[in-house]
Amino acid sequence: KSQKTPTGRTTRKESRANDPHAAMALITPQFDVSQNDDLVLLRIRVPYVKISDMDFYMSEDTFKFHCKPYFLRLRFPGQIVGDDRQTTSYDADSGILSLGLPKLNPGEVFEDLDMYTKLLQKRKPTQTSLRSPVEILSSSEKPSVAEVEEIDWEIDQSLPSKFGDMSMSTGIKYGFNRMFSDFFEGLQREIYEIVDIPSPETIGYDERSVLRAAADDKSFDPEHYIADAIESEMIEEAIAFEAFWELGEALDGTSTSASSSSSIVDPTVRLPTPVVSSTTASSTGVAFPRSPADLAAFVSTSSTPTNTASVPSSSSSSSSSSLSSSSATTWFASTSTASRAKTADFGSLTSVFTEEEREILRTLPNRDYLLHNAKSTYVALADILFAYAYDHRVTAGEHNVGSAETICKLSATLSWFEEFHTARDALIVAARRSLCFPLYRHWALTCKVLEDTKQILAGGRRTVLRCLLKLRAVLQGSDQHYFLNRLYIDHYCVWLQGCSRKHLKSLSTRVNAVQLTKADICLDLDTLDEIMSQMDEEEEEEEDTSQAAVLC
């Protein structure tokens, strides 16, 4: 534990932990966060380090850890404090440092502890008293303009720009929040394999919709549509498939199905007081839970084992602390050396994300976004989620080598950089493209995917974020379409962690109100249905004639 000198200066270790320049050229370690009523439970994986080199710093909502070559700074949604409740331990076998950080207000629930990118964000600069004309959506505790004001979902009306006037000098941009221009410079040969829009730098925002609609009409194949309607066994299997968002998983604390209960353990459940045992603990030690199922059993059956003790700690909230060699014990008691060495299972006890998804959240860049148009940013989510849900359903959750192209074809946001004014417009275009481009083109399948989109948004921010993380992995595995992660998906994954819950719920309400008919698609599907009905009648007549001939 470091102390201040009589002159008021901090010791070398405290200065190093509190110095922002100390993080330069250092590694952000793997970490995991959960909580109980009294503590924020933090695990940091820092193998092959000296205990004497570990420094900590806590002040209000900020926690800093430094041990060369690692540096970690986390900002929590509530305040933490250093007192006698703090626990600290280190397991040399697995390299996991375990900390119990006391909450200033016991019983307070810290929200979004599994939003790792949000925890890693730097402190926001103080806003001026003047109201900015650009909406700022951030993860700050104080309600922003985005939280207070409702999005105006009415259609914007403006005179269309003249297509012939568009040029490089107009400053046409694309991507998330119109952040990019000249992105495809040097990729003229590859651009046709990545997107459908032929010239993103010169085609205006209004012209994109016109050209995309013309391309949809040209690509629609009535014979393909009729064939899929007649031979629909594979399509029926896809419709019957149960996606993870249909299983009643309450990713945001509310079930997506009224009749189903959550399979996710409540993150606010009070855990037993953390205990530690020696790294040479016997097989009679209590195993700390590593999955939601284990956690439920642990909470209901565990009791404080004998021959165990909490690691003492006496750090203050305004100074740093270091581990002593006597505290080199493990917080998570294991039944065997093998279970202690299993570092692959380094994840949150209550997080809905997989370890791969949590790793992506740790590595995504921290930033805030000044939204050019909040409404179009939210509405584009519906378009992207529809495309992802379609591929997830037809591949039974096992995405294949064609998944990236399928998703990008269905999403006009990803393929044409199109911007929508209403959720209904976005879903009509997505449904229309689902009948023009993919392998399976069936109206019942399109309607099912529309319901999937509604359920994903109703599941809340974590459900949407999980889908985007899975979509990101699909695009990242493509030789061409990984560029779209840089243009859209990475930014959506960062922004979504701090976006307004109120606005996301409002989008869900708007999407849930959308009901599509075949006439909305403008592909003359009713005429094709009449043709198929006539074909069915002719087949029945032929069968009747054949049976009559046999009887004669």
C-alpha cells in the first residue's frame, strides 16, 4: 500500500498507476466483470508477472491496474471505494488476478458490466452550457439530449437533388453515420465483389434508392419464386428452426416470450462472500461456478467452507495498493489442478456473450459518435438485422462460405449504402430483396424473418449486440466483405453499448407495428400466386382424368 509523502507527493507506484502515459505501448489484459450486492468482482488474466509489481488505483468510478507490460483502466457506472471489504488474490497457476472492489452504496446494481468496450472508454470531456446542434449519444451516466428527447419518426420532406449534379466535389459520404469517403480508392477491381453500388463516391443519397430498386426488379425471377413455392421442403425446415432469440433468453433482463422464463441467471443475485484457498487446496475445496447452471446450483447449495479465509485488504479509494507475497492465493477454489489450469473458460458467470464475443468487445476501439441522423442510424439496424436473421435461419445457425454474400445482398444498407427514413421502408426493401437474390425465395420464409427481426429488437440491446457480433464474425471470414465491418458493423457494436435504451425500445415498437402484404413488395406476387393456383387446378384435373381412365 503506497502512501503520500509529507510534501503531498504520491509515491512512485501510485504515480505510475495514475499516469495516463503509463498505458502507452502496454497491453490491455483479458478481464471479466460481475457483481454481487457488495462487491464488483473483477478477474484479470496477467500470467508470468511478479506480485510485487502490481499496482492498483481506485477513485470514485475509476479503477486502474498496472503491472508491466499490462495496463487496465475501467470506468464503472457507479462508485467504488477501498475499505475492509476489498479482497485481492492471485492464482499463479492460471495467471488470474481476482479482485473484490467494494461498492460505495451496497446493494446498488451496476448496469452493463458485460459491455466491455463501454467500461474501457475514457472519461468524457465536460460539455459546454451551449446546446450543440448535433446529437451526442454516449455512455455517460448523465442523461444526454438523446435520452431526454424522443426521435422524430415522421418522414423527412425535402426537394430531391438532381442526379446529374452529383460529383466528387459534393462530399458524398457513406458508412456508419456517413463517416467515410474515398474508402474504395485503390479497390476499383474489388468493389463489385464487396458492394452493389457501382460508384459510392459519385452516386447521391436519393439516386441510390432509384438504382437499387431498378436492380431489384431486374434480378427478380418469377420462375425461381414459383419453383420454391412448389418444392418447399427445405424452406419448411428453415421456418421450423428455432433461433437463439426464440428460446426466451432474457438478454436484457426481460423475456422475449411471455410464456418462457429466462435461462440467464440474474446478474444482481447475491453471491456468497468470495473465499480463497491455497493453490494447493485439497479435493474437498468448493469449486467456484463457471457457468449459469453451476452458478444457480452454487448459490442454492454453497456454504462457507472451513479452513478458508478472505484475503485481507486495506486500500483506500484515493491511493494505490500492491499485493504482497503472502496473498498469492486463489480466489476461485478448485477441485483439481486441471480445473485451475483451464484458462480457456475465462468468462463472466452471468454474461450472455461467448468468450470469442467478449474478446471482440475488449478489442473494439473506444469512441463517442456525433450522429448525423439518429433516426436513420437506428432504422438501418432493422435492415441489417433482417439480413442476418435470414441467413441464420436458412443455415440453421451454422453460417457457411456464402453467408457473407447473402447477408450483404439482402441488406441495402450494406450493399447500396442506402439510408431509410422509416422502419417500414427499410423492412419493405429487405423483404423485397429476400425474394430477389438468395437461394430460398418464399413469402412464408420472408414473413418468418420479419418476425425474427421484431423478436431480436424486442430482446433489447444485448440481443441486438450479440447478433451484430455474430454478423461481424461472418463478414470477417470473407475475403471481400470484411471491409463492411470497418464501414458499419464495428461502429455499430461500439455505439450500441452506449445508445439510448429509450430510442432502441421506440425502434422496436415501430418495427413491431409493421405488417407487410405481397402488394407492398411491388413484385406482382399476387399474379404469380394466381398462376400457381391455376397450375394446381390443372394438375388436379389431370389426376382425376388419369384415375377415371384407369377405372374404365
